[in-house]
Amino acid sequence: MAEGRACSNLGILYQLLNEFEAALKLHKVHLQIAKDLGDRASQGRAYGNIGNAYSSMQQYDLAVRFHKQELAISKVGIQLQLFQLCFKFCCQANVKWQL
């Protein structure tokens, strides 16, 4: 994952230098690494960075598309966290009830 984080950071720097094509290339590498690892949080960050790069290029339709993907991933992540939290409390309650 360190490679993905490095690609993300370099992409952000290229974006600040107005080298948007280089930034997009690095953000897309970051996205692929995150997908290969199944890292949903990093995928969301990569989608957001790609959206920001397209926004900087005034390609707003593409920016919206990638930010919507970022939002979809974050919603799934929140739902999963809530499920895990509920499951944890149910298990704890069951253990206490059995004692």
C-alpha cells in the first residue's frame, strides 16, 4: 500500500504544478493498486483525487463522475462499519446474558 500512497502524493504534487495528465496517470495507478488489494478506503481517496484533477482541468462532467464513485464507496464503508459495530454489541450482550 505504500506504493499506492506514494503515487497519490506524487499525483497531488503534479496537480499543484498544473501537470494534470501526469497527476491523472499517478492517481489511476493508485486506484488500481487499491483495487488489487481490496482497499476500499484507498479506492475512495483515489477516486476523489481523480475527480479533483478533472475539476482542475475544468472537465466537470468527469469530475462529478469520479466524485460520485468516491461517495458510493464511502457510503458502503459507513454501512459496513455500522454493521460491524452492531454485531460487536450483539455479541457482547449475548455473552453478558449467558453469564
